[in-house]
Amino acid sequence: MKFFSDWGKMKHGIPQGPIPEPLLFIIYINNLPLRINFISKPVLFTDDTSDIISSRNLEDFCSVSNLVLSDMIK
């Protein structure tokens, strides 16, 4: 037995696909590297974001990590 949903217009969300989704993500996070670029190294790729943080001191590492995470949340 097969069930099908009725067709309807999408009112919310991001259109899925190889071009719209990554493009909208890049537009959304465009200013992220400007905020955190001085204390860490952001790595952006299509729909994924990573951040590289390094320090020789554990306390400095924790402090910088908290700053970066706080800026990313903002």
C-alpha cells in the first residue's frame, strides 16, 4: 500500500539542491570570518564550518575558544 502527500507551496525553509543551499549558507555566514579571523582560523566549505584554534597554554586556549564560540553564536 502506497501513500502520497498532496502537493503544496513551501512557505518556510531553504530550498534543497546543489546550488541554492550552499549559496544561501555562504551568504548567511559571510561576516563570520571577519569577526573571528584575528584569534582563530575559520574554515568554510559549502554547508560546513570549522574553526582552528591553537595555543600553548590551556587557559589561553579555553579563553580564546569561549570568545570564538561566543562570536559564532552572535
